[in-house]
Amino acid sequence: MSDGPTVQHLATMADVWDAYRDDLVEVEHQIHQSIHSDAPLINVVAGQIFSSGGKRIRPLLVILCTRLCGAIPKDAIALGSLIEFIHTATLLHDDVLDEADLRRGQKTARCVWGNQASILVGDYLYSQAMAQIAAYRNHNINEVLAHACRRMTEGEVLQLCVNDQSRTTEVEYLQIVEFKTATLVAAACRVGAIIAGASLSEQEALYRFGLNLGMAFQLADDRLDYMADRSRLGKPLGQDLRQGMMTLPLLHLLQYCTDRERRWVSQLIRSRSIQNQDLADIIALMHHYGSLSYAFARAREYVEAAHLDLEPFPDGLAKRALAIVANYMIHRDQ
Amino acid sequence: MSDGPTVQHLATMADVWDAYRDDLVEVEHQIHQSIHSDAPLINVVAGQIFSSGGKRIRPLLVILCTRLCGAIPKDAIALGSLIEFIHTATLLHDDVLDEADLRRGQKTARCVWGNQASILVGDYLYSQAMAQIAAYRNHNINEVLAHACRRMTEGEVLQLCVNDQSRTTEVEYLQIVEFKTATLVAAACRVGAIIAGASLSEQEALYRFGLNLGMAFQLADDRLDYMADRSRLGKPLGQDLRQGMMTLPLLHLLQYCTDRERRWVSQLIRSRSIQNQDLADIIALMHHYGSLSYAFARAREYVEAAHLDLEPFPDGLAKRALAIVANYMIHRDQ
């Protein structure tokens, strides 16, 4: 990166994409190389899902954390790609679980090739990642990623249980977000540190950094489900609500609205038949009670905590880029 | 085992279960300890599927192979239980993929708790197994099991592709069986050898032994789908056929029957609407062309190969037990 941009030139996420373009091109190359299977269906389904966008935030974090800890990102590119495999596997299963038809503005794999293909290619990507990770013969990396995968599935199951209940506490909700989303982001950051041979305290600091990023990302995402510009992210407005998913804005609303409003909202969620006018009314209530601002404020707290996690590390391009990625978690709609 | 039975007393599978009862009780104990999760749904679904039978062939093989190579089976019990987790995860996903309502004579998890729970608890068991296996910090074990898991999902995907086609070759079919079923059995045997610190050639011999067992098991199972006493195994007769699954008896029939019969059978499979009389007619054709005898003969060949794989090992209780398990693969209905 010696001939690349300086810290002063790195201001926005676009600058980060630009500064690390070579590494990210390598990530794409690795992903498409690792997909290859004897089963044509895998190549087609996985090829389609990897070509349909996705910002490769997790590979980028592995690369940046490796660079932050002073190493070149050769293994970071390969391991980042495998973490993207794990992430993609969860998306394929999520789409089946949520009966989702759209992701990133395109038809989901389950919509095009059916639930069977979506489940199986998810299983394949996951097992392919685990096999290639095992081949690195690094116990710390094995353990961090195996732990993250376990946590992710626990989070999914907890969420399934919670959605069947009428009341969820904020603590339960935050635990689900941590398990489902944040642990894999945290693991990506820690893997970057492990590759670079960083100290245990550096590994732990970057794990916490990733955890905070993951929490911020999900809380911001939950809020976007109720924002009018949601369509920009390729999902329909109010999708979480229609699926009965208890997210932070909804939990906040249910806590602060009147008993009468609570009964109406709860009954609407249970009905699983929410009209556009109902959605507009709920969003109006959320604005009235400050539920969307509350979710955003909580997301911002996690970003601030993430900035603190970076403090012990030496200033430079990688640290600056990581700080920009942290801010980007809550400003993806801008 | 010093006060236990002698080689002369070991004649049937019942004797084997009896001789290794203590080890198998420990396996059950480990399985139920490892299930435990904070999510009640996991405990209920996994608890039910592990309580609903299952012969624990894979844990038994780990234990016997460890003993065959001269070690006590402490780690074999734990790792055998985790391999049973992986196997059970595939059953939970298979039931969703096959839309199966019955397994081992009982309602499937997806029937009782829904597809979501079945997919997620499968994901959980798999990731829980991988996390606990990683904690052993043994690269050979990691690699053997990660490779087996990858192969299993590749086999599932290959099968999905093949079922969409009107013609499958026997070679393709045998590859699917090897990937889907035999590699995990082979991995179980090899893990037993690794735990005992066996030589590479011993590890490879027991891997081949397990591969042969797995092939024999599946071919015998495919044949049972067309046998009148199939109900004893808790699945309805002709289930594979109704799902359009191309198994060895059907492939043999399609190869040797007349063109007219072939058109009739192919059209029936595509229709996915097979009446009992159709099934009876197909079974009669299979008897006429020797398709069921052929599948059994192929299964028996694998058992014979498995016996050869055992030859280099010292005689004794474990070797005798493994030989009985090999025979049991094709005589489970007796």
C-alpha cells in the first residue's frame, strides 16, 4: 500500500473500497475459485448468490485487521473469503426460514431454484468453508470460527422461540443480535489479528471491535426496515414486521405506547396480515414514541464503543479505514 | 473388557450390543450432555430425535476401531457422540428435503415442530459438533471429519441433480452413496484409529473398511425400500420410488426391462403419483429381472471387501465385533 492513498485521503467508505480494491479483487477471485464443485447446481446457485452483490464487509475486516496488526493480508484474503462462505450459507438458510422472495433487490435462490437447493447449497458452502479452514491447521482460527458458527445457530433458534412469544425483553433481543450477527463479524476481526500473530489482548480488542460493529449493523438494519428509503437496500418496507420479527423499534414501541395501542399492535403482529395502512400507522406511532430514534441512538453507542476498541492500535491507513467501516455500519443508507 | 465375553461368545449383533453395553451407555450420556443449550427448543427437538431410537452404529464403530488399535475408548466415546450429532443433523435436513413424515416409525421433527425447527436444530447440532471437535485440537481428526461433511453435502446436491434427470448411471449412483452415506462411516472408523495413535496404513485400512460398510448399508437399505417387510424399519414401503429417488434396484430394472416397460416406469416416476398397485407391479418386475437380488449381491460384495480390510489387524474381541457389524449392514431386517 506504500504507493496508495495517505490517511488524509481516506474520508468515506468509497475511499476505503478504492484504497483496498486490489485486496478485494483477490477476495472475489478466491471466492469463485473455492465454489467450484463437481455438482453443476452448486456452481450455478453459489455463483449467482456471490455475483448478486454483497459488500464483502467480513473479508474486508479480516484484511484490515491483519494490516492493522502489521502483516500482509495473504492468508487474510483466503480466510476472509471462507468467512464470506459461512455468511452466505446463513443467508441461504435464512431465506428458507423466512420464506423470503427478495434479497439485495433480486429474487432469492429459494425463489429461483427452490428450498431444497437453497438448504443444500447452504450446507455445502458451510462444510466447504469448514474443510478449507481445517486445512490451515491453526487451532485458534478453528476454534474462533467454530464457536462463531455455533453461536449463530443458537441465535437463530433463540429468535425462532422468541417470535412465538408475545413479549421479548430488550436483553433477550440484544443477545439474539449478538449471537446471530455480531459473533461472526467479531470472529472475522479476531482471525485477522491471529493471522498477523497479534497478542492475546490485541486479538480480544479486535474481537470486541467486531462485536460492536455487528451490533451496530443489525440495530441500524432493524431500524431501516421501518424507514421509507428501505427500498434502496433491496428489501420491501416492513418485512420484519410482516414476519412477526420482534426488533428493537418494535420492542421500544410496545414498551412505551398505551395499553390500547399495545393490544392493537400485538393483535396485528399475530394476525400475520398487515396492510400498507397498518404499517404506516405503526411507523407513525414509532415516530411519536421516538422508537426509531432510540434504535439509532443504541446503534450509535455501539459504533462509539468500537472506536474506543481501536485506540490502543497504531495510527495509520488500516486504523483509519476501520474507523470509517465502523461509521458505515449505521450510515449504509447514505 | 477383561471380565467380558470371549471371542467365542460373540456371534450375533445382539452379542455385540451386549459386550459393549457400558461404552454405549456412556455414548448416550455424552449425547444428552452435549445437547444442552440455552434455547429450550433445541433441547426438546434434539432430545426427541436422540430418544427415538437410532442404533449408534457410528459411535460403536469409533469405539471398536479404537479398541482394535489397542487403546481404551475414552475419547472415542466423546468423538463417537459428536459424529452421531453430525449424522443426526443430516437426518433433520434430509427430512425437510424429502418432506418425510415418518422416521424410525415415529413422526419426524419437521412434522411435529415444523421445517424451520428441523433446519435450525440440524444447523445447531452440526455446528455444536464442529465446535466440540475443534476443541480437541487434533488436526487429523478435524480434517477427516470436515472432509466427510463436505462430501456428504456434495452427495446430497449430486442426488438432487440426478433425481431431476431421467437417466442415472450406476457409477453416478455409487458415487452419491459413497459421498452421502459411506464417507461419514469411513471417517468414524478412521477417527477411532487416529485416537489410538494407529499408523497411517492402519488408518487407511479402517477408512476403507468404513467406506465398504457404508456402501453395503445403503445398498441394502435401498433394496429394503422394495421389500414387503420394510414396515419393520418404520418407513412406508416404496418411499424412495414415490420421491423419484433413483436407487440401485430401480437403475437395474430400467437397464434390463423392455422399452415399453421402461417408458411406463419412467412416466410413473415423473408423475409422482404412484398407487399401491403400481408399486406392486414395479416390485414384480424387479423380481422378474432380478433387480433386488442384484442390489443384495452388490451389497454383499462390499461386506466381503470390508472383511478383507480387517485381515491385517490382530484377532480378538474388537475384530470379531467389527466383522459382525459388517455382516449386520446387510442383515438388519433379520
